[in-house]
Amino acid sequence: MSSATATAASKLRQSAVVVEIGGVPIRLRCDNAVFLEQIEERYAGDVSSSGYAVFDFEIHLAPQDNASGDGEPEVTWESGRWLMKRGDLRAEWNPSSLQGTIEQPINPFSLDSVLRILRTLLLAREGGFLLHASSAIRNGSAFLFSGGSGAGKTTMARLAPADVAVLTDEVSYVTRTDHEYFAVGTPFCGGLARVGANERAPIEGLYLLAKGPENKIEPIAGAEAVRALLRNVLFFALEPDFVEMVFDAAVDFVDRVPIRRLTFTPDFRVWEMLV
């Protein structure tokens, strides 16, 4: 390697961070060193040192204003690019060139949203999806606990015994390999404020959470299970082809993975029911 090439490579490393989520490395470029440090801290367990990346995003920092990060983003397909828009961000990604741009305030949680949207688009083509669910690995199998706000996703993660590896307490990464579904650790966390274990395991079952006076598990099947699953799938694009992919993935998932309703009281005994 020539000295000029080495210098250019060194400058590239200094102005970019490679974050690997679900086995896909994404290079995030920015000329603001403080923000790059924030990215490295936010995704500490998922930062890659190899320098290799599949996708490349250039981040332009906009002035911090009163724009809200609340609400659902708009995701549209236009002229060969995915466009993403919310009060606090503007982004585009070209799947042909594998490159994109992001305009956002100096806030790594705005970047979180872009990375989540990107993963939903990629997973849809692979038969997977992101799910509002906490997930954990015990004895080589993954357990998913799904529900809306307050259902108990973070509670299940907090109650996990010492032999459990928590993958996330908020957004679960579900991927398909051949005819089997796996849960993968993610940095997308909720109230637990802890990046998930960087591990992967086949899914033993999906548990739809409900709080009650006693712990009990009831099976759910068929159309009821598909509807319950789709209510908790994260997907923002309205392109018909992609909506159909997500629906087909949900139907296939329900056909291959047991879906159960888990009613529980918030204490450690609930994990004794999960073997």
C-alpha cells in the first residue's frame, strides 16, 4: 500500500464508523468528530473494526430545532430511491448504488430510526421483519415477548434469570434462514437502556403479553395469530410489493413458530414456565 493510499484510508477511518446490525455492516460517514463518538458509544457492541461495509451513508448534521422525533416516519419509493422523512430527519437510500444520505440533528436516536427503517426494507426481501418485542436466548433457543406499550416487554427482560442472554427489550430482529426463523441481538433498546447481546438463536416461540393475576400460557393459531403478529410488526413503507412480502412472512412465521398468549404477574416465577 502506498503512503498516499494509507493516508486516505486513515482519514476515511477517522471520519466514519462501521456499525454491524444483523450481520450487515453499514458505514456511517460524518465530518463531526463529536457525533462520531456518540455513534461509537451508542452502538458500542456493534461497531466493526474491519472497515468493510455493504452500505454507505453520508450524514449531514442539521441545526437542532423544535422538530419532533415523535410520530411515524413517511417512507416512499421514488425514482429508484427510498425516501424517509420525519420531523427530525430526512434521508434517502439507493439500493442500486448501496449509498444514501441522512440529514438530522446531532442525536444518535434519530439515526436509530433510519437504521430501523433500512432494516425493515432489507428484511422484507429476506422473509424477515422487525417486531415490537423483547427477546432473549435460554438453553440455545430464543423467546420473543410481544405487545404494545406497557404490555411487559421490558419487564420480561428485567426478570430474566442469570442464564438468559437478553437480545433486546424493545425491537426484535427476526430473520429467516431456509425454513427456520432466528432472533438476532440488536442495539435497539427501550426502558432497559441496554444494548442487546450480539447473539443469534432459533426461535422457540412468540408470546403475546398480557398482565393478569396469575401466570398462564394459552395457544393461539390461524388468522388470530397472524393478526396479532401483524399488529406488532414494524413496517413503514406502503409500496404494495413490500406490504405483500411482510404479510407473506407473517403467515409463514405463524405456520412454523408456535404463537402463545402469556398472561403473567411481574415476578421472576414467569420464567419458570419457559423451558
